[in-house]
Amino acid sequence: MLTVDFTRFPLAPGDRVLDLGCGAGRHAFECYRRGAHVVALDRDHDEVRQTADWLVAMEEAGEAPPTATAVALTGDALALPFPDGTFDALIVSEVMEHVPDDKGLLAEAVRVLRPGGRIAVTVPRYGPERVCWALSDAYHQVEGGHIRIYRAGELLARLRGAGLRPYGTHHAHALHAPYWWLKCAMGVDNETALPVRAYHKLLVWDLMKRPLATRAAEHALNPLLGKSFVAYATKPRLGRA
């Protein structure tokens, strides 16, 4: 399930891409399939190990071009182990809402992005997220949980303040918003509630089959109910002498 729209965030074979806060690696896998040189970085050792295993499996199955490379690393988003301007593109998906120093995270992201490079940042959308917070304290009052909710204008201001130039936005995953409302209403750790199990089956079916009806429904509902807000920006090129 991709949150970043790669028609708005084009990659060329050979691009150097950092998936910052990669989690289970979903965006790193797609970048690898597209022929990029991918670094997937996260602070969670278990997720990094799992992502590394999947990247190896993709290579063995021939799911990525032979010229592409991919590696998964454990690291700190506030102290990235890369020189300035290392990457052509960065993805920061569903990360900033977890990090107390979100400005510091963006500063590091901009530092390792080359001038003219592109960045995609996704966060939970304000409206659907507020519903989750209202329904359940356990949804966000946990270690490593969500510590803030961004309005769209606030996130764009953060990007501009970091020296980036936003060039597009959209919303994603409208069908997932009601699922999380159900989980929050019935207990975020309650996997046995019938409505939660039924809706989860629907989402898995949709993910596997990609039927036209649900794709069209989500596309129509995203502007209203999209669970994620996605912003794209570029790092200005250096001025010419």
C-alpha cells in the first residue's frame, strides 16, 4: 500500500533514494523496483532486519533491475550518517508525527538531499486523525506514538521553513480512515471485534485484488476522508555565479 504517488514523484533508474523512517519498507521496495539505488533507514532494528530480508528476496526473484541496489540500515533521523547532498530523492512517510524535533528531522533531510532533489512527506491528515484522538487515548498516548497532528498549511510551512519549495499535495487512503475509527472505538488492541475483523478483511481483499469499484470509491473519497496528507517539494538549486 503506497502513500506516495510516483506519478507526482518520478524516479529515474539510477537515482539515489533515501526512505527515511522506512518502517516495513513499502516505499523502499517500490523505489527498488523502479531501478533506484535505495537506502531504507529506520531506528527499529526488527523492521530494518525484515526490510533487508525482503530486499534480498526481491533481488533473488528478479523483481528489480540488475543495475539497482538496495540496503537497509538502522539509524537516527536526527543524525544521518551521510554526506551533504548524497541523495536525489527522499521519502519521509508517516514519520514526522512521531518525532519531537520535527524541524531537526527536516533539516537533516534537506542536508542530505542534493540541490534540485525531490522530497515526499506524508503525515496523518488533520480531520481523520482528530477523530482517532477523540475516540481513544491509547491510539496516541503510547511510547513512540503520534505526538502531534498537522494541518495541511502547517506542514507546508514547515517545508518552506526548511528551505524547500512545495510543488504539489494530495490525500490518500480514504478507505482506511473508517477502519481506524472502528479500532479506536472498540480498542486499538482489540483484534477480535467483529466490525474490525470484517473491515480488515475488506482492506486486505482490496489490496490484493485492486477492484475497479473500490479504487474508484477511494479516489472519489480521498479529498474528503483521505487518512494521509501527502506533500511534494524540491530543494532549490544552488545559484550560479
